[in-house]
Amino acid sequence: MHHQDPDTGVIFVKRKTDGKMLKVADLVDDRPKEREKIVSYLRSVKKPEDMDLIIALGMAKEGFDWPFCEHALTVAIEGR
């Protein structure tokens, strides 16, 4: 992790291959205040460049509507 924006909760990670700064939303964090910051930010996103990667567990199980999503990877453990 390079740094995290204290106001939005967005985590910035520098990609090694080209140095691009990626914006990551961590919805796995179970601290209510931290989760609400990033959820609020995600609701305000207006263009694809505003978020590169969303990491989620339970929130993505039932499906989600993200207009800017180009790819999704779902990983599950059978029986859970």
C-alpha cells in the first residue's frame, strides 16, 4: 500500500509494472466508520477512472450493480 485517503478510505497502490497508481476500495474492512467512508465514495463515483479495484466478501454474494465494472472475479468456498 502506498497510502490511504483519510476522507474517502480509498487505498492507493502503486503497480510495479508501469508505476500507475491504482485506486482500491476495501469492503472487507468490518470497521463501520471505515466501511461507510468507502461506500459513500463509491456511491459518488461518476467515471470509470474513479475506482480500479473493489474487494468485497459478503456484499458481493447476492450480486451488485456497478455501471463501470468491466470484469468481475468471484471466489467462493463450497458450503459456506
